[in-house]
Amino acid sequence: MSAAAPALAIPDAARRLRAGAVLAYPTEAVWGLGCDPFDEAAVRRLLAIKSRPPDKGLILVAAEPAQLDGLVDWASLPPARRDAVAASWPGPHTWVVPAAARVPRWITGEHDGVAVRCSAHPQVAALCRAFGGALVSTSANSAGAPPPRTLGALEPALREAIDGVVEGESGDLDRPTPIRDARDGRALRL
């Protein structure tokens, strides 16, 4: 990849994601990296770009709950817990939900759950709709480095390693989305 990953319109970005690309895009608080969660090579490349250990697991982001069907085991949650998750979406709320059997280990890491969010961010939602499903969503930084709030704050080496950028602005959250355990509502990251 050249020094500056190209800016991509949403339809082209979705096509590239289906072909195994790793892209940067704005999210609710910071810039994120995403790829097709079922493309093992793309996910492993994303993890290598970030220097992130695979056992930590990754977040999946969707435009609407239907895009998570078959990825989460909603039936294993009591109705009140399912309702709490549903009431928070679309929005900047990430939940760890029991993973369905088809979610690969390169997404769940060492966990039995999968972290998921239905985003109201316009670029994220549009990208998921154009792609036709949930995408990996992790901050666009090397492990341990602060997550970038603007496109200009992406590390040059990271920008060189990715395949494209969906331009836009990050949302107004002052930190990455909170993560809660859907089973009991407990905060995992605030």
C-alpha cells in the first residue's frame, strides 16, 4: 500500500471489504479499523497491523440488530437482558453477548462471548448496510497507543498498511464506547 491509503466512497469500500481489505473509518468516538469478520486472512492482517494479540477478541459492529442474527445466541439471555441490549441500540453501546457457534475463534479470542454494537454513526451504519452485515470494529491504533480521534492522527505506519479510508468525522464521545456484559449488565469498559 502507498503512504496514503485512498479515500473510498461507501460502495467501493464495501466491495473492497468483501475482497479482503482492511479499512479505517470514523466511529462514535475514535477512528476504527474494520474488515470482514469471516475472512480469517483479513482479520489476522488487521491484528498484525495493530500488534494486537488474537486472544483478546474483537468487536463486531452492525447497522441494525438483524445483521447480528446467527452471530449471537440471544436465546441464552433472559428476556429482560435482551430488552436492555435492544433498548440501547442504535447507539454507542457495546455488549458482550453469548456467541453463536459459527462465530470464529479469531473474533471471540479466548472468550465464549462476542462483543457487538449496532451503531447510529452515519458512516459506520452506511458501511455495514453496503457490506451487507456486521464488520470488525477496533480502534485504529497500535496496541497500547492512544486511539486517534481524527484521520490526521492515524499513525503513518498504520495508514500505509491499510487498504483505504472512509472519510468522515468521529462522533462526540470522549472515549471509545462502553462495553457491558449482556448477561448481567456489568461494566467491562467505561
